[in-house]
Amino acid sequence: MTDRATRMHAALRQAFLPAGLTISDDSAKHAGHAGAAPGGQTHYTVVMAAAAFEGMSRVERSRAVHAALAGEFASGLHALALTLRTPDEAARLR
């Protein structure tokens, strides 16, 4: 695991056992903005469906993901756009 997306994928899989997980590097869209760095790997979109989110509010889900990725934030991750659902919520929206 050398790039941030790979490490994030592994951390989120371990923490949440997701039914679905997509991670997109949006860093190029934020070049020149706060937190952007040469070489990117600073801004990401995460779309995840996990049973672990059952009974959690939107804020609790976000906090749980941020906690799971604390090491990445400490090493240069700047921003996440999050779509976090239970598998049932994700199925209803398809």
C-alpha cells in the first residue's frame, strides 16, 4: 500500500466491513485551494454502504469515518466529501 487511496480503502474496509466502497481522488479539482499540495492526494470523495452505520446519525457516521482515517489526516489528507449509507439506504436509492 503506497498511495493514500489504497491505505484509505484498507482502513475503511477493516473498520466498517462495507457492502460497497468507492474512493475517488479529487485533488486535481482543488489545485491552488487551501490544503492542496503538489502531487495531490489531499482531497477525496468516499461513497460507502455499511451495516455498521445502522442507527447512527449522519454526523456520527462522518465522525466514525474521520476517526478511522485519523492517521491519513495527520499525514496530509485535507478534505473528504462523504456519502455514507446503510446497505438498505443504498439499495433504496438505486
